Amino acid sequence: MDTSLSGRRAVVTAAAGGAGLVIANCLAEEGAEVFVCDVDEGALAVLPAKLQGSKVDVGDPEAVDHWLEPIVADGVDILVNNAGIAGPTSAVEDISTADWRACMDVGLDGHFHCTRRVAPAMKTARSGAIVNISSTAGLMGLPNRTPYVAAKFGVIGFTKALAMELGRYGIRVNTIAPGSIVGERMERVIAAHAEADGISSERVRAMYKQGVSMATFIEPQEIADMVVFLCSERGRHITGQVIAVDGGTETLYPRSV
């Protein structure tokens, strides 16, 4: 299957580590010129040479504009809005306004800040692919994670509206909703869940798998593979879709195991 992205220019947010880095590497391997941002200076310092990295907080619209202006001047073909934060694991009454706002600033507003910057260039080219990263929590909800869930639901609504708005310009917009992705971030989520519920991390991990039809977590490469497909000519008429890469989530919060 030809998924070549040779000659394309791609932007990926929060891509100095985790799934974002895997996505960026995969786009580069398919021939794209890839620009990434992150807030982790240490991770940015050791990026592969094929990735062009910058320290940017996508929740800061001025920082996003400063970063993207010179990139957009030469055209952008692909935008992957990957940035998001887990936020607190707490009852709603115990969540601070600052924690709520932080989830929205990065996980939803950041998508907006980046998209509004690249959209004019894509419109001029009358082509482009935008992939927004949501979560199965953006499809089903999850107790004690209201800021995160609200941001991820918002990403899906943002995607649906954009696909309608930009389709006539040849721009396609989709959301990937990953399940539990193997990695450090998921381990932190599991630990927070275990502490909040007063149970072991092993039990939480078993609960998460119990709620999935295939009883599995997802590898970052699986998300990257779907991004490449959607951004390639193979996905040229796929838009406005929410594609779960999750092994078949039945419930995000099994009550027993």
C-alpha cells in the first residue's frame, strides 16, 4: 500500500516524546518534512535530526503564531493536533479552575490555535489533511476525569465542524480516538486512578483491559500508522470521521474485576 508523503510539509504538536514522537517519525519516514513542538526542552534537545523542533506551549496563541508563521509561509500540507494533558483525577467539586483551564488550554484551545494558523495556506493550496487526537474518553465519558473528557469531546465537535467548513477546499479533517496507549503517560493515569479509588495499579490495569473487546492496550505505532493512512492519498476521501484505534472499547470504567 503506497502511503508516501514525499514532498509534504507536516506539523505535529507535543511530539518530542510518547505517541507524538512516534507519529512525527513515521511521517518523516514516509518522506514528509516534519516540524514539531513541545514544552519539554530536554526531549527537544535530543530529537532525531530529521525532525525540526521548537519549544511551544500550544495553549499560548501568541507562541503558536510566532512558531507557525514562518512554517506556514512556505506551505503546510499536514497538521496533527496531538497536544493534550491528562489533568486531575478527582471528584468534580475538588477540581480547581486552574486545572480545568489547563486541560482546555492545551487539549482543545491548542487545536484551535494551530488550525486557524494553517487553514489559510491549505485553502490556498486547495488541499490538506488535519488529524486531531481525541480519546475513547471523548466518545464515552469517564468519571473523575471531567476536564480531560470535556476537552476530548470538544475535539470531536471541532473536527465535525471543520470537516464541513473546509471540505470544499479539498481539506479533510478527522479525529483519531486512541484507547489506552502503552507508555509512561498511561502509567501515570493508572497510578492516579489507583490512588483515587484506593486500589492497586495492577487492578486498575486489569479493569482497563476488561473494558476492551480485545483485552489489550494500544501501541503508539498503531496511532502513527492511522495518521499516515489518513494523511496519504489512500485516505483522500475520508473526512469528518472519528476513528477509534482501541481494540473495541466497551466501557472505560468497569466497576469490578
